[in-house]
Amino acid sequence: MKSGVVAFVGRPNAGKSTLLNAILKQKVAITSPKPQTTRFPIQAVFEDERGQIIFVDTPGIFGKTPDTLSQKINKKAEEVLSEKIDLILYIIDHTKEREHEENRVFGMVRKTPIPKILVINKIDIKTPTHIVQYRFMRDEFDVVVEVSAMTGAHINSLLSRIFESLPEGNPLIDQKDMVQPALNVTGKQFIAEIIREKAFLNLREEVPYSVTATVDEVTERDNGNLFIKARLLTNQDKYKGMLVGKGGSMIKEISMAARKELEIASSKKVYLELTVEVDPHWMEMMR
């Protein structure tokens, strides 16, 4: 039996969270086409007859960190690489040009003296492609796998190569009494991430990255329904207006999308009370 800890590493929007969701065949990490979607390392456990893998989905590493939030995100990602991990999955997006951001991530991975797999993601997209800019990286890795996290292409092949690269060992976590997959995300934290994802997706290009979500209450009523009280926090009044929308239209859209997903995840009826507040210092409070 094989077991080990596997870290996802890459620059923002390489598709790390989508890949994790595809491997586990259910949603454990939020995704959006925007940087800073994942803000803290998420751990999830995959287990089958071959063994057990603890996956760690790290935030995308930024080349430049002009704000407090980006600095904290980079620090969290770098901390994962300094912990005991058995394998790195270095995910690249061939549809993007290799710039300083990619060079920074590659430099970090290159210096880490543990087994690594190069994962070329988004192979379902034929154009644009900058794959020639990444060819030199192949020589730095013993294993190279091309996948599409979006369509699921070659995910099973990637899993096989991961197990081949892990050491022999007993399971690291006993999942007997846990809901599959076992996560290091608390209930409130997972709910907050779903709400934040829906804010990102609904606001599209206008969304400010100075937005987070916090959950104040999760209560199961006598009838089995869930009541959730949560807030979207932003640092400026103008962003609050964008989040609320004309006549409250945007906050209703965000709330409805989050509620539907939470009902699917919990198999319960969900009542979500979602408000928007301005807090200029929320980034400073983020751990």
C-alpha cells in the first residue's frame, strides 16, 4: 500500500483547485477564472485499494506582492513546501505565456529536494498555446503528465503516476468515521468559501479582490433545515455598492447561487441570510 502527502503548486489560475475537484470527483475547493480564489492551503484525502493520498491545494504564487493579501497568500503557499510532503505536482497552464510569475514558482519547485511531477493542464484548449516556452522544464522532472482538469482527460493516468511516486506505508489518516473526502476545512470556512466563489463568479471582471466572506452562524432547525447567517466584507463603500447591486439584485444573485450549492452539498434545505459590510482592515486581520 502507498501513502503520502502531495502538494499542488503553480501560479494563479493554473487550474490547481479544478484539478483537485476532478481527482476527488466532487467539489472541495472553490474555483473561478480570477487570481486569489484560493487563499489558504486546502487538504483533502483520496483513498482507494492502492493506498491513501493527502492532497494539499496551495494558493497560487504571485510574482509581485504589492498588497498585504498577496503577501500573506504567498507566505502560506511557501510554508507548505517547507513542511513534510512526499511529492509535488507542479501545474502549468500552457495557454499563458511563461512570465516572471512562472519563473518564480519554477525556481521554488526546482530547489525542493523531493520527487516532482510536471502536470501540463488545459490540454483541451488548443489555442492559444505557449507550450514551446515550457519544453525545457521537462528535463527537470522524472514524470510529465498532460491533463485537462475541466474535462477529466488523463486524470486516471495522473493518479497512477502519483501512486507510483509515493512511498510504501500505512494510511496517514483514519477516515472510517469521516465524511468522504476528509477535509481540513471547517464547516463555516467551507460555507464562507462557497459564498466568496459566487461573489467572484457573479461580479466577473468588476470584482474587487478586496472581498472576503465570513460566517457568523450555522444552525440546524428542528425540521432539519439549515439557517446560515453570513457577511461579505469589502474595504470600500464603492465595492459595497457593487456587491449589493441595484435594488439588491447582485446580493440576491450571489445568495441564491451559494444557497443552491450548499443545499446540494448538505442534502438539506438552506436558508441563507447574507449581508454586505465595509471593513477597511479585513486584510490585516486575515491569518
